[in-house]
Amino acid sequence: MSMPETERDALDQNEYFETLGYSGDDFLVRLKSSGSTVRFIGRPNNWMLSLIAPMSWWSSRWSLRGRGTTAQRAFVRACSRRGPYAEEAIASRIADEKRAAQPAPVLTQSGLPAAVIVAETGGYFHVQCPHCGDVHRHGAGLLGRRVPHCWGLYRDVSDYELVRRSASSVDHIELAAA
Ligand SMILES: [Zn+2]
């Protein structure tokens, strides 16, 4: 049995929340008051529904009695209509923005982007990644060519070269051509 048109509309268009979709067994909504995203782990109960809209709003449209209330089922259907929540797509967009915000890399003599060491602890180098801007940690205590840890995130990034920010190593670093 399909839901009456007005109830669909109420879930798809209301002043309290926007359904974002589902992810596995979870359901996601964005709260219009704060803009924050709420994830319901598993099927929502009435209490969870009351967190995103007043109980009076729910009860004026659906029953809240018994297990698996019509309000809960309507909510689950509304999230399901939205489809899978594109969490990975959103994470990938944020990663791309972060990468785009990095300054042009400094190239070493070998032509690789320089990953400058910002700290050394117990045989590990902590380097500032020229691709993503995060600090990556490399073991073995040897300078030279390395695969950046964010390789899995971007796929197309090149190796970089671990360098010290000392006078001698800065000597053979050249600024990337503008
Ligand atoms: Zn990185």
C-alpha cells in the first residue's frame, strides 16, 4: 500500500529535517535548525524520531503506538526513497578540496615533490605531505623516495622525497616552476 501523497510530502519537505538516505542499516537526516547530520544506527524508534521533529508533528500524521509504528515505517521509507547516502563521494570531495588547497610543491633535485621532515622520533620521520598537507610518518630512518600514505586516497599522486629542512638539503631544493 503506498503512502498518501501528503504524508510523503511531509517527510520530503518539512521545516525540521531533510532525509539524506541510508547507509547499510543506518538512516541519515540533516537537521535544518543546526545543519548537522544525524545518523540513526538501525531502525529508528519513537524517541529517535522525537530528536529530529516534535512528537506532535509526528503524531498529527502517523500513529506512534506499538512496535514498528507507522511513523517509524514512513520515516524508513522516506530515507529509502532517497537511496544510498553518498558518504564516500562526500569524503572524496573534501579530500579533493584539501588537495587543491596545498601550495605548489617544492621539487627536489631528482624532480620529486619534497616531503619535508617536521619531526624525527625513534627512527621515524614525520613529514609534511606536499599532496594532502597532512603529516605522514615513515619508518626505517632513511631519506629518499617514498610512496605517500595518501596514495590510496588520491591514486594519481607521485612518490615524494623525504628531505631535511637543513641548510645543506635546502640547497638542492628548487622551487617548482610557477
Ligand atoms: Zn599525503
